[in-house]
Amino acid sequence: MSRIGKMPVSLPKGVSVKAASASVEVKGPKGSLTTPLPPGISCEVVEGSALVKRASESKRERAFHGLARALLANAVKGVSDGFMRELEIQGIGFKAQIQGKRLEMALGFSHPVIYAVPEGVDIAVDQKAGRIKVTGLDKQRVGQVAAEIRSLKPPEPYKGKGIRYVGEHVKKKVGKTGA
């Protein structure tokens, strides 16, 4: 048995799970998400918790058992609490601002960098602290958007200028004159 797959997913107050043959729909106070289920994996709701079960002991179904449970747990957490990734901008003259559904950034290039905010993700900018908050229901989408924003100007190893996750440590290199 999969150690992760056999654990029940507890459902907080206000969260409902509706299982279909190939997907699970999770509704909560923040919205709703649909999570696909791999073939041979099923979900059932029992006494305020959701259980993920597999039909047989085949290698493929054993491999997907824990994955399906983790995706369901992420969907439940997303519709009840939501997910957030926080980025910080470091560098003189580096800044960001929201213009409608676009994130405009000055990152030391000769032109402003514009990032179109995708559907289902919210971005807030704190200009004084130089931080960008990416929030949303879907953990995968929030992480992907944060990674795309970071990739626009990753932190460089000599001065540390660029966009990084809050709490990320950038190992600095010694320059030409230092030995």
C-alpha cells in the first residue's frame, strides 16, 4: 500500500468533494477546482474525509495512487485557503507595478518587461518592499507563474541583482579582483 495514497484527505468546513469516473470536483469558499483521476484510481467521500482507492495492485496503479491523493489534497487546500508564492526584486532602479491585467517591470533592460497575468491567478505588488505576491487556488499554476516571473531576470551571482523567491539564498561569487 502507498503510505501517502492510503491516508484520508480531511475536508474542512464548507468544502465538498464530488467524484466522477475520471475526475474529482472540489468546491469550497474560495472557488472550485477539478482534478483528473488516473485510470484505475477512484475517490469516495466517507464521514468528512475523502479516500483515494485503486482497483488493482498493478505497478501503474500503485505509482499513481499517491499522486492522485496528493493532487486531491492540494485541491482541497486550494479551495479552502489558497496558495501564495512571494518574490522579491533586488537591484537599484528595479521595480514592478500592476497595470490592469499586466505586470510591468523595470529590470535594468532598455525596455519595460511586461508579463500578462493568466486567468485564475492574482498578483499584488508592494513597491516599498519590492515584493510581488502571486496567489491563486491551483498550486501548480501559482508555482508556474512565480517561476515564469523569476525567469525574466534571475538573480545574478556577483551582486545578487534580479528577482528571487523570498527566503531564497543566492550564493555569491568573488569578482575578478578578489581571490
